[in-house]
Amino acid sequence: MPDRSWSHGIHQAIEAREGLELTDPSQTAARMTFQDFFRRYHVLSGASGTLQGIAREMWSTYGLLTLWLAPRVPSRLRTGERHVYASRDQKLDGIVAEACRIQRQGLPLLVGTRRITDSEAIAERLEAAGVECKVLNAKKHAEEAEVVAHAGASHCVTVATNMAGRGTDILLVPGVADAGGLQVLSIDAHESSRVDWQLFGRAGRQGAPGRAQAFIALGDELFERHLPVVLKPLLWLAHGLPQLRGRLARPLMVAAQWQAQRQAWGRAAAWPSARSRPCSSCRSPG
């Protein structure tokens, strides 16, 4: 990227390895978080379909109230289906089995991953199962537009990371909407439910039908890093009693996401608040 470089000598180390002339190390003159940057605007507002469930975060970070508006057309997106597995390998096998079933129905499928390595791993499993797929992981920029343009076609399977193809709609070809619309499979829950909804919302656009399913493993990073210690026994109980996994997975996931967001809120609360900062250059209160 122009005018961008790695810090702490990493950029110069790569230049030396590639036999290039070494550039002068960059120095950081000032640092600002995105949250603090946006709080410096005199007027801040916006609209998004993924603000549901984060009203507290919007208030604690930006001092903004949220208002729910009815959609222009009723939503026909089916969500809430969660498939819970004991291990990651079992979860990936379940995703491949569901992907094969969806492809046999002739519906387009989007598999969402968090990491590039996950996108490549699930693509390999799909190919081994005889399911041809396209991968969007922000590594092949020139091909992304073409892949997205065909992602809504019958029998099309697309594996994408969060950063790939963002801000674009997957347009359905004629006949797909009547058959059930775009199908979305999530292979990992995120620290924020808002990011989960960003993936789910790729289906069911503008009143079109669609379906989103979440695949969860009890050993996922979300549980290992953010599940409160007092709830760890419930996680072990779910491991030992398969009949309880489905019932325990949702409250455990909600608790882990709440803990992750609580940590984020704590960092936001430690930053200077725009509501308490006087603004001498603006005509309205700062």
C-alpha cells in the first residue's frame, strides 16, 4: 500500500531479504483509535442493519441512542439454526455434509470464515468431497468482482473471509429466489454478534428468501478466550453430555460474546469522551 510500512524494523528486514535498498524506519508521531477519531466529529449519525444488539456499545462509545426502523419489505431470511459439535474436525465434517446437500438442491451457498487459513482448509475439504468452490479471502483482488458476480448462481459454492467482497450484494439469478435463495453457513462465532449478523445478512437481501446456519464447536477460540471462568464447568458438561450441547451452546456463546464486548467497552470507557471534551471551534455544544 502506498505510503504505508511496517514498524519495529520489520519493513527493513523484508527489504533486506528481497535485496532492496533499505528505507528509513518510520516513526510514530501520534496515535489515535478509530473510536476516538469518529468522536471528534461535531455531528455523528448513521444507519446499519447490523446495529441490533449493540445499543449499549453505541451509547458507551459514542453517546448515541439507537432507533429501530421497520424494513422496507418484510424479511424472509431464516436464522437461528445452530449445529453444535464437540471438536473442530467434527464441525468441519458437518459443514461439508451440509454444503453437499445444499449443492444437490441447486442453491447458491456462501461459507463464511474468520481467517484466510480457515477459508483454504474448508475449500480443500469441499474439493475432496467433490464440491467445486470459489475462494474469496482478499488475496486475489482481481478475481473478487467476478467471483461475487457469479456467487448467486445455481449450484455455486463460495468460501469467503470477513474482509473479502465486503460492501457488495450477491445477486441471485432467475429461479434461485423461488427455490430458496442464498444459503449461508458460518463456521465460527465472532467476538461481536454484530459481525455474525453481517455474514447472515448477505442472504435475504431486499426481502429475498434466504437461510443462515451457524456451526459451533465447543473448542472454538471464542469459548477458550472469552468464556467466563465460572461458566467453564458448563462447557465441560456439554462435552460429556451430547444431549445437552444444543441447549447449552447458545447461552455459552452469548456469555462469551458479552465478555468480549465488556472488555471492549472497558477500553472505550478509558478513552477521552467526546461528550466531555469542550469544542471551541463548533457553534453547538462540544
